[in-house]
Amino acid sequence: MVDKSNKVINALKETGFFKPRKIYDGGKVIVGIIILFALVAFPLLYNMGKAAKVPDPKVNTPEIQKLPEKERVCVEPKKYMTENHMKLLNDWRDWVVREGSRDYIGFTKKKYTMSLQNTCLECHSNYDNFCNECHKYAGITPYCWSCHVEKPEEWAAGKLKEEK
Amino acid sequence: MTDINRRKFLKLAGASTIVGLLGGWKAVELLAPGELDAKYLPKPEALTAKRWAMAVDIKKMDEDTAKKCIEVCHRIHNVPDIGDPRREIKWIWLEPFKNAFPGQHQEHIAERLKEEPFIVLCNHCDNPPCVRVCPTKATWKREDGIVMMDQHRCIGCRFCMAACPFGSRSFNWGDPRPFIKKRYPEYPTREKGVVEKCNFCAERLAKGLMPGCVEASDGALVFGDLADPKSEVRRVFRQHFAIKRKPHLGTNPQVYYIV
């Protein structure tokens, strides 16, 4: 076994590949490698030890506060909404636009009008502290808001700055 | 089966009763309310029809009324007012007779109509060429005849604009939001790169309301179900002569003009 590996090592040595050589412009190359490493590692080092703030979507809007404690529920249970609101909104879109049905029966058997801009945002009127809280954390930009207005009343009153 | 006796018969009857009960119970389970309940349904107050159609009464539709209709429509749908005719967005607008009805421009009949601008909008054709060419089914004909647009699906290829012989469709060359003069909070805007047009106020019909232009028109626009002999449009058609735009193209428009 040892003989065999020695043979291989000798054969490799004979190729002359592992002979110590001079690096042309060695200083510059090494400095370049260090700069490259620093650039690549910078974001990691810069953010080291700093955890991103865990999103905390707020549900304390005036519209929700107005409801009695027991009725402060969404159209489906909270867990389902957190995980699946995007699927629900896709379904709503298809049912409203393509099938022309506008009423949704929630898990409490209450009827809701399926509308992102008029129903969801009526309670969740705090786009920055609700929708965007998690979307920012997850690094996603849903394109709902290029057509649907995230703050309809403020927008209509001309108080909203055009950002896009 | 001639040698069946009382005992055999009772056995068979008993066995089939048990099988029947099992099957019956499954049926009860299947039909029970619960998971199978519909989660979504149309609003009870929604206006429905077999075939929506509109009639424009030219005698009542003067320019002021028309402008009121246009203003209402464009306001409640957040239609931008861009100004530049090459980029303009329009759902309902005015057109001179000779452009609205090319080929029907007869000298003396047209004398009265010549000066009158005609209110025109998407004709919600029975045989819509825009629907045929749409590669994504972003535009389609609903069962009640409304030619709908699904902005979510539109990829902005503008085939529908090339196909529509009435120029009813507009393309958003840029973000329309800065050009919306009067902003309406209940309706979404559009974004850059989608086509838009009149939707016969499908969102209002679903809530049991007549289209915005019809409400603003003081009776100059009549809207109703063509399949219902008792409807307002049918009543108007019984009494008056109505023409359609470019009938020779075979798209079968469902916006009629009482001249």
C-alpha cells in the first residue's frame, strides 16, 4: 500500500508540476486576492452579530380596535392567514375576476366581500406595519401594489407620495 | 331461480338491506354540509342577465350628458388623463359620426348627425375578435356577454388592440398613476404594460348597481338584458330603429344606437 502511494507521489514529482515556482507579480496578485476576499466577506462581516428584527405585524388599527374582543378575527384562522394569505388572495382574484362571485364565507360563517383594496385594507389599514413588515423581512416585493392601492383613502386625498 | 324458497328469499332480502343501508349512509355523509359547502358565491343583490346590452338614445344624448357620462366612468375606474393623444387611455369617449359609423355616412340622413359627436365605448361584441387573439386568455367573454379583462393575466402584447375594429382598447405605455386626476379609492389602478377598456361596470353589476355611465346619463343610455323581453333595452328596441357600429365586420356589437 505504502509502496504504491510512494510510486504515485514520485510519478507526480517527475511531472515537475509541484516544483516551487515564482509567482509573477506575486505581491500584486496576493494584494488582489486579499482585496477580493475583503469585498466578498464585507457584507457578512459588516452584519455579523446583528440579527434582523423579527417581523411583528401590528393588528391594532382603529377598525380592528372598534370590534369587540371576540370578533377580532380574520376571514380564516390566524395561522392559516399567516401561512396562506397569498394563496387565498389568488383564489379571491380568480373567483372575483373570472367567475364574478364577490362574497366569501369565512370560517365563522360571516360573509365578506372579496376585495384586497376594499375589504382587507379596511381592517389592515396599516400597510407599513402590517403587510410590509413581513414582506420586507422576507425580501419579497409582491406586485399587488402596482395596481391595488395600499392606502386607498390617503391616496385618494392626495396625501400619498408617488414613490414608484 | 325457480327453486327459491321462503328461507332463501328472506336471507337475500336481509343482505340487500344491509348493503343498501351502507350505501345510503355514505350518501348521507357525502351530502352533509361541511367541507363541501361553497366558500364563495355571487352577491344576492347582483344584477344578472343572459346577454347584457346597451342602447344609446342619440336624441337624448347631447354633448353635456355625454361629457358627464365620460367623467363619471373615468373617475370611478381611475382612468388617467394623459393628454398626449398617442398615449391616451379611454374607456368611453366621443367620436364624430363619420368615424363611428364609416360607410353609413349618407348625405341627408347624416345632416343632423354630422355635427353631433357620438358616445362610443367597448361594444362587448357577441363575436369578439379581441378574445380570439389573446394569447393568455386575459380577455374573454363572460356567460352574460360582457367582454372582460383580467389585468392580472395581461402581458401587454396588444394583439387585442390590433384585433379590435373599434379602437376600444388602450395601452398603458407608462405608469398611469401620476396622471389620475380624480382618484377613486374603491377601484384599483392599472400598471405599466397592460391593456385596458370598458368592462360594462362588472364590479357595479355585481353589487346590484347599474353601470356608472347609465346612471349619469338621465335615460340617454339604456342598459339591460337582451334575452329578457320585459327588459328596458328590449322595450326601447320595440319602439325605435337602432343601428350598430360596423355591422359588416361580423363582430356583432351589443351597443346599439337609436338614431
